[in-house]
Amino acid sequence: MLILKLLVIPGFLLLISLAGKRWGPSVAGWLSGLPVVVGPILFFLAIEQGEVFAAQSAMAALSAMFAMIAFCVTYAQVAQRAGWPLALVVSLAVWGAAAIALSLMPPSLVLSVCAAATALLAAPYLFPAAQPLGSGPAPKSDKLVLRMIAGAVLTLVVTLLASTVGERWSGLLAVFPVLGSVMAVFSQQTRGPAFTAALLRATATGMYSFAAFCLVLALALPGMGLNAFVLGVAVSVAMLGVTRRLLARPVGTTAATDRTAIKR
């Protein structure tokens, strides 16, 4: 089981990172909306802590989309005016404040859906205006390794602490923006704030897929058991296809634009 935790999520992250190198920040951000981190974490929780525990964690993870999108919006906005250290500190502080507020809410699927829907619908209006993507050096392999390590560490920490922090914080921590932080920081360093904003905006768009996955698990895990993960993945992929037409159009860039920026 330990080997699976160390390999499954890093493998998914490697594929997403390679897709980002090929097709640009919008595609990378959009694909990161897939539950490649929270999915394995909830799966391990279901095996180790029980399906009801995992269903409650999925409900908390659904509400945590509010905190995750708040992180993305804050980082994108601050990055337009300041360097990555300040952008990271401020955005993580916003995530922490939102997560604490969410942890104080009564456990409720209705409230979780409302929190997620509010964030998803408001996100397109909160990101900075689209700017032309600047040129920059090609991403280096060490960034891919760091992203993979971050995913493995997050999986280990959440699953190991699950019995202590409970299902609510297990779900919230599963959506902690470890990977978002790594991607945003390196994007700002090598590509600039416009590239970073495009990446994070596309991440918010792709999180419709994430929301669908968590909602299915919260509803189906108690009755279907581990088979609910198959249904959740299918619905998540279908939702990702639906959001494909939203990708890049509101941002003012297209996948072709992103590819051009990367080739420069």
C-alpha cells in the first residue's frame, strides 16, 4: 500500500506536467482539475478508515473547492503586482482562513454543494484580465520531480493523520494547494504573471470535474462501496469534456496561443 501511495499520484502528475509542456498553461491547469490527488487519497481513506469515513471526507473536499479557488484567485491577483514569495504567503493565508471557516460549518452536503458552486460560478469574474503570454525558458525536469514528490508527501500526510484529524480535516487537507503552489511559483518564476494567471484560471475551470467526482463519492460510497470510485472517475472525465469548451475562451487565450508562447 505504501508503494501505491508513493507512485500513483506522482505518476498522474507527471502525465499532467508533460501535457502542460506540450500544450501550455491552459491545458495543464484544465487537466489538473481531474481528481488526481484527492481521488487516490479518498481511495486510501476508504480502504483504511472505511467507506463512510471516506464519503464524509469527500463531502468536506467538495466544500474545500471554495478555499482552493480562493487560493488560485488570490495568487493570480497578487502575482500581477509582486514576486512569488508574497503571492504564495498571501494566497496560502487566504486558503487557511477559508479552510478554517469551512471546518466550522455543520457537516452538510447541501452546504458543501453551495460552497463549491459559489466558488465555481464566481471564479471567472475574479481573475485578473488576460494579458499576452510572455516567452520564457523551457520547464526543467527538476520541477516535474518536485511536483511528483509534493503529491506523494501530501498523500502520505493526509492518510497517516486521518485517524487523528477526522474526516472533515482529512477532506480539507486533501485539497490543500501543495501542487497548485508548486505549479504557480515555478510558472511565475519562468513564464511570468500572465502565464501564471492563465494556468490558475484554467485550474478553476477544470475543477468542475473535481466537484463532480467528490459529489458522486459523497453520495455513492456508502451504498456502492469502492465501485463508487469507478462511477466517480467516469463522471469526472465526462465533466472535463464539458468544460473543454470553456477553456481559454474567457481567458482571452487559446491552446494554440499557449503553444506559441512555449515555442518562443
